[in-house]
Amino acid sequence: MQEFSLVQKIAIGVIPILFAITLHEFAHGWVARRLGDPTASSMGRLTVNPLAHIDPLGTILIPLLTMMFGGFIFGWAKPVPIDPRHFQDPRRGMAWVGLAGPAANLLMALFWTWVLSMSLNLEGINLAVPAALMAQIGIIINVILMVLNLLPIPPLDGSRVLAGIVPPDWARNIYRIEPYGLLIIMALLFTGVLGKILWPIVQSFYGFFFQLAGLSING
């Protein structure tokens, strides 16, 4: 993909990055609504319109900066409001809501795998190479968000899932960490520890989706 300038790569990557983050949040709201919580819907957040979910810093600036400097692509959207008091079982309900975000990223990674596979059959067509690059970005950003969010560090989704399956006393201890969670995540990110932990897992998933599309990870 050396024929693309940095600006071109950023322009091609905007769509998959934007939807990876916003559809992740939509999935939280959709599952919450299915479990009886109308909060996201009543606040206009149960929508696939990215404008409803964009956080200028987390959805645009941070992902673009990490993409430009070749780091671990990282970002977030405005969290969808959830009120677990509407759930029959608040802890289990929040676990399902938490799992919905990574599940949405898994489905989007499969979608971009299909796009990548289709682009291989468009050889000689002008859109083939940009489509292939967009698909690769779509796969990698969705895999990263899926794996990252399954970490059991509040406020990441993995902490909601873990809190829903451990004893209540353990769950309370998990939530006590939440005020410091973002600081912990940012410290792990900027010290390189986060990448070292997650990158082998991300590469395994990335290689798997590439194989599904008919390529090797170096293809």
C-alpha cells in the first residue's frame, strides 16, 4: 500500500474507524433496550448515525494521531447512557450490554473481511486497491476495539462482563476501580505495555480474518 500518501490513508480510514467506534456504542444501547432500558432511545442515542456518538477527542483526534504515528490505534465514542435499574438482573444485564460492543466489532471485522475478499476479484478496477486498504483498516480497528474492550479494566466492557459473573463483593471491588480506569488505560498505552499485551492477540485475529479473505497476513 505504499502508493498512498498519509493523507489518502487517513481519508480512506475515516469510514471504518468512525463506524467501528459508533456501531460499538449503538450495540450497547440496542441490547439495553432489548433488556428493558429505554434510556438511550429516549435520549436519541439509539441510532447508527455517527454524529450522535462522536466524541471529538476520542472518535477523531486520538485515532488519527495513533494512526499517523504508527502506534496502537485507540479511540472511543461518547458512551451510550444505560440505566441498569430497568433490568430484571442489573449485574447480568450490564454483562450482556458490555458484551454487545465487542460482539458488534466482531461482526464488523467479518464484514470487512468479506469486503477484502471481494476486492481481490476487482483487479484492474480503480476502486480495488482503495477498497482493499479500507477493508484492512476496518479489520484491524475492529479487532483492536474488540480485544481492547474485553480487558477487565473499568470502564472497558470486559469489566462489565466480569462483574456480571463473579460474586457481588468482587463486582463491587471492580467498580471501585472505575474512577481510575481511564488513567490506568492511558498509562498502559503510552508506556507501550498495552501494545505488548494485546498485539499478539490482535495479530492472531488479524491473521485469521486475512486467511478467511484468501490472503496471508503478509499478503
